[in-house]
Amino acid sequence: MSEIYVDTDKMRACGNEILDLVEEFKATLDTMFTRIENVPIYTKEWVGDSAMLFVSLANKDKVQYYNYATSLYKYGKYLIDCADYYDKTIKSVRRD
């Protein structure tokens, strides 16, 4: 019979690290898009039609960035769920 080794502690730790990094990434996205939206209106570093067009185009891409963050978050949760499932399965079949 073949033996399979799964390091569930490391898997769970990686999943948690991904979740932490996703939260940091989302905070960075929030800051970045708030900054971009404020450029032509509040900070007036760049004004005019071209600035408004840039903000409009950036806002269209915003959804893709947040979807990416959501996908990464789901992957982190998946790793944690797999680690929990493997631990549960190992405990149910282990013969000591």
C-alpha cells in the first residue's frame, strides 16, 4: 500500500498567509482607487477631459482587480478547508 504525506499544518499556514495578504492587497486597492478618483476633482494634480477619461478607464478596470482579490481569497480558504478535511479524514482512518 502506498503512503501519502500531507503537511496540513503548512497547508493551513499558507492559506492563512494568503488571506492576510489578500486583505493587505484590498486595502492597497482601496487607497489606490480613491487616490485616482480624487486627482481631477480634489487634488487637481491633473485636470481636464483627459484626466476624467483616465479616471473613467481606471474605474472600469477596478472590477477586475477586486475579482482577482476575491479569487485569491477563495484559494486561501480552499487550502484551509482542505487541510481541515485531510486532518478529519486522517483521524478517522488512523490505527494507533
